[in-house]
Amino acid sequence: PKFHTKHHNSKQQSKETMAPKKAAAEKVEKAAAPAVEAAAAPAPGGKGGKGGRGKIDGKKSQSKSHKAGLQFPVGRISRFLKKGKYATRVGAGAPVYLASILEYLTAEILELAGNAARDNKKTRIVPRHIQLAVRNDEELNKLFKNVTIAQGGV
């Protein structure tokens, strides 16, 4: 009899410790319920979605640059690659890759030119600062070895 009461108390105690867990689980289920309901309702015309054709109602169109997380215009670079007749066909990833390279090089040059401007106690980057930035960086100097920067000085 003594064992039985002790066992009964431990069961009651475990129920008490389980109550907060159950409440938390119910909250999670309630929070997930609207998302499940929205996902369960298929879009008109088949297996859900639009099969990659057209826009889903209420969604704004995204630029290729935004999708890639870039500032440089992927669509414009794609157009230039196609119109330039560099190749008969241009892959989808080529303009994204090229835009990312151009953006990186631009950011690198601007950062170094900004440092050069600050060293000269100026707030505006002028061609001279770009010249100093490029010529003082080993890799950029190698890339720009045959380039003349107008108003850059010697």
C-alpha cells in the first residue's frame, strides 16, 4: 500500500511536468495550422503552382539581379552578351556570373580609391584616387597594366 501511494504521486508529478510541454506543443500546432491550410489548397490548373509559367497572383516580379543578390544589372548584361554575338547561345548563369565579377571588381576599386581619397583628406573620389588605388595594389596593377586612366596622373 505504501508503494502504491508513492507510485501514484510520481505519476501525478509526471503529469504536472508534462502539462507545460503539451501546452507548448498545442501552441506550435495552432501556429502551423494556417500555413498547412494555405499549402493544402492547390492553385488552379494541376499540381499546384503554375508550372514555371507566368506570375502567381499577388506576387511582385523580381529582377534577376535581386534574385542573385547583386546590384549590377543581370538582365542588361544578358542582353549585351546576346546582342554582342560573342556566342550563338548564352546560358542562364553566364550573365549572373559576369555581373558578380564586375560588381566585385568595382567594389574593390571603390574601396581602395575611397581609402586613397581619405588619405588625401578629400571626401570625393577623383580619377587620381582611382589611379593611386590601382597602382598601389599588386593584383589590380597587373590587371590594369595596359590601361591609361584619364586625369590619373603618373
